[in-house]
Amino acid sequence: MADATEKPRIDRVVFGISLGLIIAFCVVGAIFPVGVGEVGSAILSWLVADLGWIYVLAATGFVVFAFWLVLSKYGRIPLSRDNEPPEFSTSSWIAMMFSAGMGIGLIFFGVAEPIAHLTEPAPGLDVAPSSEEATRHSMAYTFFHWGLHPWAIYAVVALALAYSTFRKGRGNLISSPFQSLVRDKEVEYTWWGRFVNIWSIVATKFGGATSLGLGALQIAGGLALVTDLGGGFTEGRGSKGAAFFVIFVLVTLAIISAISGVSRGIKWLSNTNMVLAALLLLFVLIVGPTVFIFDLIPASIGAYLSNLVPMSFSVPLFGGTEWFSSWTIFYWAWWISWTPFVSTFIARISRGRTVREFVAGVLFVPTAVSALWFTVLGGAGLDLELSGADISGSGGTAQQFFTVLQNYPGYTATGIMVMILVAIFWISGADSSALVLATLSSHGAREPNKYLVALWAGLSAAVAAVLLYVGGLGALQTFTVIVAAPFVVVMVALCVALMVDLRRDPLRERRAGPVRRGNVPPTDEAITEAGQTDAGKNGEEKKQGTPAKPTAPPWAGEPPLPAGTSGTDTS
């Protein structure tokens, strides 16, 4: 296990294999786009038909596990030393978490998804398209795809990583929590530990490429409307050319942000985006169908909660697999493929939180914000669609957000604001994922080599461009589902490893009572850097009349905080 104080070293095995796989895909996809697309479609059909139930049960299982963690006796265990305050303020923590976890998707699907479910209700629902009941179900399914399930997927993995890194003093790697299951080996150097880290990088690359591809398409679509360039930027050949140009420009900015680190570039971008998003939301709420939106809030929440259990276990038995694979399975796979990056990043910024505070914050705050976002912006789109504006037929998915804004005053300004929002989400997502990928390929170093960060940021753009070239939005969805499949098994195993660690924690709530920051009662047990307790060892020494040797706390030897930070962010 890498010492946190060492100069960041590249794990040549993990880095080399990951880099080789990604470059090979880019080369083959660029040379044989049709063949790659056909192979991907065939694999997707098999996954949805034969293994779709795994995605459904896994995602729902993570929700149940997350709720249990919030209510469990382990809730007061801190993800740090016992007297350490959070590294970032709550507002910055939420902003960075939200930008990394959802980002571009909120803009791309903010209007498009509710309208899609309105005009084409989910199979099995006995409702007429564009009816009042279809309106309720459109919001219920949108909340379902963007609410508790995705954030539970992120939360359980992020908690395992945060606990392993800040409580146990292990490396900041996806494989590190498994140390609790094989205490006589260094997991990072086992063949399966390296496989976990390699596939985490590959999954993150494709999940991230989906977000970046969606963002590039949407900026290209916005340029078509705001600049009146028309068909040159539609979702056809011209759109791809424009998207490639957008990717080139934004990845340059992402590299600049990434090498500046979390405390400066990424935090500033995330906070800026939250302000812009709030202003846009307030604008639509005021100038849009205000009464309809306020009526839609309780109706949507009620429809979501009353249908949560049926939706959580819904699997097509007699047809409807195309809708299922395009929506629910795609989303669960997207969140799972995005998990190595988002969870590692959330863990990275969550030092000092308690288990309960962490899980509740990750699970409920973004869910509430997502619900508000889709209700206001999706509600505006639904109102226009039901009034005969035909938003669903006004260009491609990437342009529907802009089409809604065209119906309100100040369209040029709001259209430009949306493109800026997407651009910042794009940059913050690309640089955050590049930072995480550099960490995963550098033995878990918290401050990896900046040139390595820049390399991964550039490769994110390359994968996004190749997927757009292979088949546009469909290819983005297809390969996301494919690469996410093996990671489902890794996530389930991480939950098991987390439980083993929590059960061994000497400061668990039933023993320690209130252990929140600096309020720790005496205990004979101490956590060693390897994640073991010394109660037995100390006891043996006492029996022999030898004074017990003090043990180093798990955070001993950790590097100082990034330059320019004081340990507690007050911004």
C-alpha cells in the first residue's frame, strides 16, 4: 500500500493496461465505426434481455442499504480523526458533489425526459399520452431516474472509500476497502485488486464520455438556435462536427482547471455553477407557468412516492425492452459506470463528516435539488407541450431545453447562460474525473502528477468524440451499459467490505456514544494503520507486565492539505 507521504508514483500495470484498452477502443472505433456500433448493439440486447434484472435489484438494494446506514448504530462514526472538522464548508461540499454527480445530465434531460414520458408513457402503464395521468407519471419516472437510486449508488461506494481512506489510512483506491477482507495481503498488488482499479478507470472513462458527449451535443444544439445557424448544428452530421469542435475547446479549459486542483479550480467552478443554475431556475419559475409548477410539485412528489416500490422492481416481461433499455437500464448503468469517479471524488471532499451526515447529505440533498430542478424546468416544458407548442417535435433532444426558453423573454441571454452552464458542468466533470483517474493510476495519491491529470482529461475528450462518431447518443448509451456490467459485482463486494470495517470500528456508536469531533470517550482499542484493533495485543502485554505500546492513528503520515487551504474551508 502506498505511503501517503511518498511522491506520487504511477502504477505502471494499472496505468498501462487502462491506457492501452482505451486507446485501442478509440483507434478501432475511429477505423471501424459501423462494426463497433453493431457489436455494441448486440451486446446491449443480450444484457438487457438476460441481465436487466441485475441492474434493477442492485440499484434498489443500494437504496435500502443507504437508508439502513443512516439509521444504524454506526451513524456517528467520523470519516476522519475524531476531532477533525470537515475540510470543506457544507455549501461547497454540496456544490462540488452535485456538479460531479449530475452536472450535464440535468441540462440535457431537464426538459427532454418529462416530455418524452408524457408523449410515450412507460410500457405497462394504462394511461393515454399527454393526459393528466401521463403528466403525473412522467414526473414520477423522472424523479425515479434522478432521485434516491442514483445517489444511493454513489453514497454506498463513496462511504466505503471515505472510511477506508480517512479512517483506516489506506490508499485512495477503489480496491482499498477490500483490505478488510484479505488482511494478510496488500490488495492493491493482487491480480484482482488491479483488475478492480483497471476496470474502475475504464468504466469511468465511458461513463464520463457519455456526460461529455451529451454536453457537447447540447452546446452545439444551443449554438444552432441562439446563433440562427439552423441545420448546420442539428443532430446529424453537422451536429457531430460542431460537437467535436466544442469538445476540443472545452477539454483545453478542463485541463487548465484540473491541474489547478480541487481547492481552486474545481471548487470555484462548482460554486459558480450553483449560482447560475439557481438564477436560471428562479427566472423560469417567475416568467414561466408559476401556478402550474407549484401545483406540479406535490402532484409529482405524491406520484413518485406512491409508485416508488413498483418502479424499483419493474422489469419488462412481455415486451417493452426498448423503452426499458433506453431509460431505466441506461440510467442505472450510467450511474454505476460513473460511480468510480463520482464516489472517489465525493469521498475525497468529505473528510471530517460522520457516516450519518455523509450518507444523509449525499442521499437526500441532491435528490431534493434534482426534484426541484425537474419540476420547474420540466414543468415549463410540459405546460408548453400540453398547450400545443410541440416541444417534443422541435428538433432533437439536445435542443428542447433551448426551445422552451425561446417562449420566454430574454431568450438570447438565457440561451447563452445555459450554454455557459453546460460548459462549466463539462469542465468541472472532466477535470474532476481526470483528477480521480490520475489518483487511481498513482497508487491512490491524493495529489497526483499534474501531467497525468492532463493526459486523462485529454483522453476523456477522445473517448467522447469516438462514441459520437460511432453512433451519437445511441452509442453513448450502449457502451455505458456494457462497461458498467462488471462493476455491479464490485459494488456489492464493496458493501460487504464496508460492513466488515464498520463492525470492527472500536468507536462504533453502541460502544462510544457521541464520537462527533473531539468528543471521544476512552477506549482500550485503537485502530492501527492496517485497519486492525489492538485490544487483544495490549491485553497480552498487560498480562506479561509490559506496558502497552502506543499505536499510530490511521491518519498519521498523511500529506498536508493542498496549498492555499487551512483545513477548514469557510467559503
